[in-house]
Amino acid sequence: MPKAPIQTLTKDKESLAKELVAAAYLEGDFELSSKRRSKYFFDKYLFETEPKLLDSVTQYLSEMIPADTKRLAGVEIGAIPLATALSLKTGIPFVIVRKTQKSYGTARLIEGRLYQGDTVILVEDVVTTGQQALRAVRVLQEAGAKVAKVICVIDREEGGRKNIEAKGLSFEALFTKTSLGI
């Protein structure tokens, strides 16, 4: 079970790593979005819903964003808090990439304004195999965006980096499973 909400956070990366683990690291038997089974799970909602922790995480993520970035993108639903907080912190607009096209209204896969040729940074919470990120990259590219980089909070080190970089994309993680001491 996660510990009580964290009241005071530091910007020190080592302290932030400890705070992330205390807030969101769970042990048990879990099915991941990749359909793999795992004995541990990073519950992104437990750190994304804590304002001070989210602020500290996005401060570091903002340093990974190249100066020529025109849009941020987050995959529904887990990366939306990160994309929103990063947008507020950097002033860079963001779009939301849906997992499935909605069947009503505009029936879009991408919500928000995205222009042909926009340089986009895809923001992810936790990367395992990278397949969800790569699907979002395809959707963005099909809409005419230039996806320059994928950034994430935690890389589980289960092939995501390799798969993303194999597609010619830059990948950067704030933390890895190893750097978190897991």
C-alpha cells in the first residue's frame, strides 16, 4: 500500500526518486498494458494526482524538451496530467492522443490543435515495451506531425527504449527501474 500523501518535496532528483517510489510503487501480481505479468507496478495515478509531486516531476521533464518544440502530446488517460502540467509549466500547447477513435462528435483520434509539420514531444508516464508510445507516434505522424522525441517518467527497462529508438526516435526517461533501486 502506498504511504500517506507527501507534503514537502524537494527538487533534488535522488529525493524525488525516493518520493516516487514511496508514493507509487506497489508489489503484488499485476497485468500491465502490454499484457505482461509483473510482481511490481508503478501506479502513475498515485504520483500524478499529488500536486507537489507532479510539479517536481514535470520540472525535470521540462528540461528534456527541445527549444523548437511546437506541441506536446499525451496518450489518454494516464499521460494527460503530465502533458497538462508540462504545458502549463512551459507554455507549449498540447494534444491528447486517444487510444481509440471516438464514435461521436468530431470522431477524432487527436484532441486539440495540431498543425502539419509541428514538432511534437510525446510524453509518457511509465514505459514497458514502448508499444503504446509507438502507436501514438504513428497517429501523430499520420496527422502530419514530426515526432522528435519520447520522454517518460519511468522506464521499466523491458525493451521500451530499444523499440522506440529502433524507429529512429530519441528517448529519454527521468528514471529507470534501476535508478529507482527496484
